[in-house]
Amino acid sequence: MNDNKTLYTITIFSENTVGVLNQITTIFTRRQLNIETLSVSPSAIEGIHKFTITTFTNDEEVMKKLVRLIDKRVDILKAYYNTDEDLVHQELALYKLSTEKVMEHGSIEYFVRKYNVRILEVSVDCVVFLKAGHFDETQGLFEELSSTIGVLQFVRSGRIAITKSKVERLSDMLAKREEQKSLLLATQQI
């Protein structure tokens, strides 16, 4: 389905304002772009939230236009897009399995060693694994568990990502904005 398309990660910074997510998703809908993953959390800068959204398209111009449209929104501080080469990214997945079936399969150690899973819970009824990794890794574990043991429940987070650059891009933008404010105040006082 997405054979000739590139996966782009859009990073959006905003203040934590009601309705921002709706404004963002409306822009995607109007451009007929599907949101593959979505993650929202506070950023490294106090009072600023970071949206991380992934979408497929075969045209970088579409991404440029999308980011410009998002940037124009009043509640948005700044938006960027990147490809995987520009980012360090991961997602988390949880797998709930029957304890009985896991024990029939053999050792939990096999999954810990092969997939580097973390065991979150072991009870009489279930075992819960946590796997951090890229989509292919979390999906590969899901497929193996489904075919060998059976998965009772499965959930995967949206992508979380940071750029490979030295500082958060927003920090530079905010520093420039503060510098401009200071210059403006200084010229007004003259």
C-alpha cells in the first residue's frame, strides 16, 4: 500500500491549548493524509507540548505545504518534518500472553534474549512483555508470539522521536524570538 511512499515524521510544538489537536487533524483530513501514529507529550521546554505524527506521502512538496499550513495556526509555535535518517525514534509495544501457554512453549528467557523484551508482570493467568524498538521489531515479535503462543492482548504506542541535531529546534526559535523582543523593547525605550 505504501510501497512508493516515504514515511515522514512531523514534529509540532504548541502551548497546551484546548482544540490544538483538532486543528492539526483537520489540516491532515483536508489534505487527505492519513495519520499513521500520533504521540503527544510535554517537551523539554516547560509549558510547551510536542506532537509527533507520522504519515506517508510520495511527494515532499506535500509535506512542505502541510507544515506551512500547520505553522500558520495561531496556537502552533513551530512545526517541522523529517525522514527517518534525521531522527532517533522508537515505539513501545505491550504483549499479554497466557502464562500456561508460555510455560508450554518453554522458557521466557528465549524471548528475552532474542527480542530484548522486558517482563512487566507474571501472574497465574498472564505474562506481560514490553518491547521497545522500531515497527519491524515490535511487529516481528507480535507475529512470532501470535503463531507460537497466541496473544491475548496487544497494544503499540505511537512513534516517539528526537532529532539527531545538538539542540531542540524550538529552543533556537524561542531564543531568536526573545532576542527580537529585547531589541524591540530597546528601540522603543530610545
